Amino acid sequence: MSSDIFVWIAAFLTIAIYSFLYKDNPLYKAAEHLFVGVSVGYSIVILYFNVVSPRLLVPLFQEGDWVLIFPALIGLLMVSRFFPKYDWLSRITIAFVLGISTGINLPLIIQASLLKQLQGTMLAMTNLNDILIVVGVFCVMIYFYFSSEHKGIVNSVSKIGILFIMVGFGASFGYTVMARISLLIGRLEFLFHDWIHLIK
């Protein structure tokens, strides 16, 4: 067995998390709360040293960039959530962040997730895989076309679209399961190799 105290702590927390597979228990809850608390604390420290200090405090107080007082005040309105009488002020910050994020990200998402995908689908017609992709996209789009009743050829094509959707969902579910299995293998390797030295 390992003589490193940190390996023992990591092994204990790993077993505590996996104890949820049996049933919900205090050991699991303690490990869960510890994980959330450490994550939040670490995030706050990283946020302060990587964002607040270099982008707000240093330019504001050392370089005299007083324009930053306005975003600082908008950000401080989030503190009003702790005071029920004034918690409505935090909505200003939320609305500002959502508006700016939507305005910046929407064109990028349309470009990356829609236009580039359409371009790749339309240009790709060199082998059987490319033809299957084009046929699949067309059939799935017909399945989601609700302006006319699904009868005759439209019904047949939409059923092919259902098959492509099922294959897509199955592939993503399989990928998710394999990713989780990969994490499990990593934890088991840690327990049996680093902790109790059962495998070399």
C-alpha cells in the first residue's frame, strides 16, 4: 500500500463518491460537498488573480483608467442578491451580461454551427460516406417539415430521417458511455496501482 497521505485521501474520496452506486449515504454527501466547496473556492481565487486584479483593480487604481468604474458598479449590483429588499437590482447585471453575451455569441454560433455545417454538407460529395451524410441531412429535415401532412413519399423519406436520428442519438449515447467508462478505468487504475499496488 502507498505511504503517501495524499494518495490515501484521494483513494478515500474516490471510494466515497462511488459509494453512491450502492445508495445515497453521508459519506457520498461529504465528498460531494467537499468537491463543490473546493471547486468554488479555487474558481474564486483564479477569477480574482486572472480577471479582477489585472483587468479591473490594477487599471483602475494604479493606471487611473476611471472608465472601468461603470462595469465595476454594474458587477457589484450582483451583491444586492443578498438583500431581499434590493435584489431586483441584480437583474440589471443579469440583463446586461445576457444581452452582451447574446450579441457577441449569436453571430459566431450561426457561423460555426449552421453556415459552416451547411457548407461542409453541400461541398462533400466525393465518396459514399459524403452521400450518406447529404441523404441523412435531407431526410431528417423532411422529418421536421410540418407544413404538410406526412403522406406518400414524404412519409417514407421522414421514416428514413427517423433512422438517421436514432443512429445519431445512439452514437452520441455510446460515446458518452465510453467516456464515463474511460474515467472509471482511470480511477480503478489509480486505486489498484497507486494506492494498494495490486497491479504494476
